[in-house]
Amino acid sequence: MSVILENITKSFNKQKVLDNLNLEVKKGEFHVILGPSGEGKSTLLSIISGLIKPDAGKILIDGDIVNDLPPQKRGIGFVFQDFALFPHLTVFENVAYGLKIRSLSNKEIEDKVTFYLEMVGLEKHKDKFPSELSGGQKQRVALARALVIEPKVLLLDEPLSHVDAWQREKLREDLKTIQQKTGITTIYVTHDRLEAILLADKVSVLHQGRIEQTEPPKEIFYQPKTSFVARFVGATN
Ligand code: ADP
Ligand code: MG
């Protein structure tokens, strides 16, 4: 499903974090929002998901204005930087959590959870607790938990930043494969240029509360349109 943001503005105290921001994410796209830390990337995802209200502007998901819809009615899956798993629940129960509040039979829950645990490669670890997992495995649980509700849009907030270097590459590749397999519209925020190049269909560069350029990674890196984009991506022209 498509996501369109129109003139999104958000301040905290007197500090304007997002300033008339416009963004269009097409159906099925892997869209990376790239920007240095403190530029408002997490705030932007929270606004799309409904966890934070914008001061002004519209959020459209598949053409419908969702500003007044609560997070659970927006059809969004969210993967946080720090996993945010329930420590007292097993891997299976963490993934099942979002399904328990719906009226599904135990068999349906079992089938769906198993399907998504297999997709992220954690079937064998379903009875473990989060404390028994590595960072990469925790993030796989978080991904399965986000996908199991079969959301229209998947939001990922720097999902590799707390994952050990040796697991990062594999998880990055698996994220790309899973996105392609499911075809889910994905918005992925990061400060890491390599992740943007390797993952994105389109990259949007965030600076001073606005999107400065949206283009496939090659164009962003070889034909930066503003001096900020050029400096940030390290291009020379
Ligand atoms: P990023 O994810 O790009 O690092 P954030 O969206 O976390 O950026 O933060 C952008 C700016 O907004 C920062 O200056 C941060 O301090 C501020 N900010 C974010 N959330 C809040 C909040 N709940 N209250 C006050 N200031 C906030
Ligand atoms: Mg952030």
C-alpha cells in the first residue's frame, strides 16, 4: 500500500524537527530514509505509525487519511532499534502477542507464528526467552512479530544498529529477501549510507526537517542535487 505524507510539521518545545515534510512511498517499495542522527527519523516513523501526532499535515495510507486512526487500526508493523521484546514471553509468545487480541483459533495462531518464525529462521528457538538470544536473533523475533499481523506497511527504525557486526550482513540480506518475498511496502530509516545503497529501491535524504532528494540509490550517490546530499553521501560533484 502506498504511504503519502503531506506537509508534516512537528516541533518539540520550540524546536522544529519536521518542517512541512513531503514524502511519497509507492506500493511494494523498499524506501530508505537516510539522514544523520537527530534529524527526526524516529519522529517521522512514530508519526506514520500513529504513536506521535503531527502538529500539522496529512498522513495517507493507500489514499485514506489516517491522522485520526489509532496505531492498531493503521495496519502498520514496527521494528524498533532496541528490539522492544517482552522479556517474560518466549519467542513464540512474543510473535503470537499481536494475534491474541484478534479472534483467531489457537490453530490459526500456531500456523501463522510458525510460518513467520520459519521466514526469519528462528523456528528452532521458539521456546527460548529473549535473554537467551543474540542481538541479531532478537531483531529477527521483532521482525516476525511485526509481520505476523500481515500489515500494509512495515516500518524499521535503524534495525541493524544494535546487532553485532558479524550478524549484521546476514540480517541485512535476509531483510531484503523477506521484503522482496512478501512485497510489503517498507520504510526503513538509517544514518548508514551502505545500508541505503544495498537495501533501497528509493532513498530519501532527510535534512532540516524536509526530504532534500528522493531517488534510486545510484542517482543519490552519483547525482546529488543539493550540497547537503553531496556532503552527506560523500560524493565529489
Ligand atoms: P533521529 O531518529 O533522526 O536520530 P529523532 O526523531 O529521535 O531523530 O529526534 C529528532 C529531534 O527531536 C532531536 O533533537 C530529539 O532530541 C528531539 N526529540 C525527539 N523526541 C522527542 C520528545 N519526545 N521530546 C522532546 N524532544 C524530542
Ligand atoms: Mg532515531
